[in-house]
Amino acid sequence: MMNMEMLQKKDLQIIAHLRQDARMSLTNMSKKTNIPISTIFDRLKLHEGNVIKKHVSLLDFNKLGYMTRANIVLKVDRAKRDELREHLLKNPQINSVYKVNNNYDFMIEGIFKHLKEMEEFMEKLEDRFKILDKKVYYLIDDIKKEEFMADPILSQTFRIFHSYL
């Protein structure tokens, strides 16, 4: 397992540029960082599947016709917890699943075409699993998303700060 102390300055630069634009060419990244292309390639291969979990695109779900997004926290009967987890992992309407604390078991992000579709999803969930408590937070607008460690200069500052902790 790799931690911040093991990441070199050039690793943080590469990660920051990937966070800004994962489709950036190695040639362009090399020009911006003054790191040789071969080194960038080797560092990416080293970190893929470890620090870099996967490369994804951030989508505008509204433009794709999915007008309802919600973060939902769920508390479920202990006997149904694993079954609910598996159901959520397999459900195509669920974008993200997190295990949480503070008296809840899961936080999920659901993507739905309409509010009615989300309500039907919740009703089926409550019918199938013993949901003890739930809270629904509708997502109105993305103000900031996926920006942590995306600035090469701030990534260096973060590394220096973290080394003092």
C-alpha cells in the first residue's frame, strides 16, 4: 500500500494533471511538467490499480435525461445488511455506494429520469429490505466536484504539509 510519503514530487504533478484532464497526452503532460514521457508512462503503470483506481468521465446527467439525483443514507436491519449491499452494487440506477457511520449503514447516490422513478425505487427497497431509517437529499447542482489534488501547485503544498504531520 502506497502512502503520501512514498509519492515523489513528480508523482504528485502527474496525478494533479490527470485529475484536471485524464485524457491529456503524455507528450503534453511532459511539456507541462518537464518530466520525460518515459518516466510519466512508468509512473502511471506503477500507480494504476493502486493510487489510480480507474479513469472515468464526469457526465452531465441532466443533459442525458436523468433529471433526479439524490444522496440517500440508509439504516437497515443487521440481518439484511449484506443482501442490501449486494443489491445496491448491482443496481444500475446507483452511481455510488459508501459504507458510513453515525447510526447509518450506507450512503448511496442514485440517478433517475424523474422523481417518480426514484420514489418507486425507494418503495421497492423498503418493501424488500427492512429499512429502519432513511434520509434523502436531492442534488440540485454540482458546485464543485472531483477537484481534490487537481492543482499541481497545491498538490506540492499538500505533500509538504502532510510530511510535517
